[in-house]
Amino acid sequence: MLLKNEMVKSGDILFRYRSYIPLIMVPLIIFSLLDFGQNLFTQGKYNHTLVITALVVGCLGQWIRILVAGYVPQGTSGRNVHGQVAHSLNTTGMYSLCRNPLYLGNFLMMLAPVILLGNWLLLLLFCALFWIYYERIIYTEERFLEEKFGEEYKKWAQKTPAFFPSFKMYKKSVLDFSLKTMLKREYHSFFGLTTSLFFANYLIVSISQESFKVTLNPILSWVFIGSAVFYLIIRLIVKKTRYFHVEGR
């Protein structure tokens, strides 16, 4: 099989199971905590430095996803797992800065709990695995978009960076920001971010103190509790009503 066909095949598989494959990082995280404990910061520095840094990086990633979700038109892949979907080519808003703003947001949100663990070997490994993982997904998506939109896609891709944004390229979105659409699409990711940070904090403190009964960081604890309540409320509304439905989104 040609390499490009192999990348498309593996990209399809990774796209289908993209919500679960990152879980392979869990054993690496546990191993890094047990075997590279000397890389962890002291308790004082951990609370004041790593928590704030992780929150800033994670919130930046979430903010990028919010700006994408709030302006997204109907007919995009979203959370589907059965194949590529694109009824129109979005080239404005965040998509005028880079071709894959959602994946940029994902990277920062997934990077946040890795930063919180304070292990720089794990951080470098995560960056390498993320690149290999999403490179194939992006390759598969770009091939699909090129076949569907042809020259229009090629012209946009030629001048727009794949991953790292170029702010001089910004073009205002043709759609207005929809708070309802954003909440409907992003309440999962926000809860996922706070949950990962909370449990990363719990793991590192538990192992450091050699006890499962520990005093957790109050900032992360309250953010986690608030996000859990927020998640349950939004999910109930989404499942039981059409309040968040917006025509054309």
C-alpha cells in the first residue's frame, strides 16, 4: 500500500476513535509519576506555578474552541465518528488564522494536565505523540476537503497555516456569534478540561503524600465542582429540550 493511502487509512481510524485513543496517555502519566518523581515540583511551587500555568494554557485552548464553535455553520464534522462531513468550506474567523483551530485548541487543553504533572520528559513525549496522532487525521481531512472543494480549498490552504495561527490573515466571520451553538458544542470539552486537571492534581498530591486522603488545591476543586454542575444542567437541557437549537447551525 502506498504511504499516502496508508496515512489516509490510519487517519480514518484515528478520526473515528479520536475521543478514546488519547486515553493511552494514562499509563504514561502514571508511570511518569511513579518513576520520575524527582521531576515534580515542591508542594509550594506546585500550587502557585503549575496550577496557574495549566489553567492559563487550558483556558486558552478552550477559548479557541469557543471562538470556533460560536461561529461554526451547519454541516461540519463536530462529534460524529462515522466519516468526514463538510457542506461548506469555512475560511473566515478562526479558520482564517489557521486551517485547524479546533486541533490547536485540543492541543492546549490536553497540554494543560500534562503541564500540571510537572514532568518535562512526559511533556516532550506528549508533544511528539500529539503530532504523530493528529498529523494523520489532518492529512485525511485535507484530502477529503481537496476532493470536495477543489481549487477553492487549494487557494485557501496555500495561504493559511496548517496549525500555528497567522494573525495578519484574519478575516471576520460571515456568521454572528451564537452563544447557544457554542454551549451545545462545547460543554463536553469544558468539563473534560476541568476533570483532567482535577484528577491530575489528585494523582500528584496523593503520590507525593503517599495517601489517598489529601487536601486538594482549592482553585481546581471549586472549578471542577462548578463545571460538573454546569455540565449536568446543560446536558439535561440539550437532551430534554430544543432550547439550544439554532436554525442553520
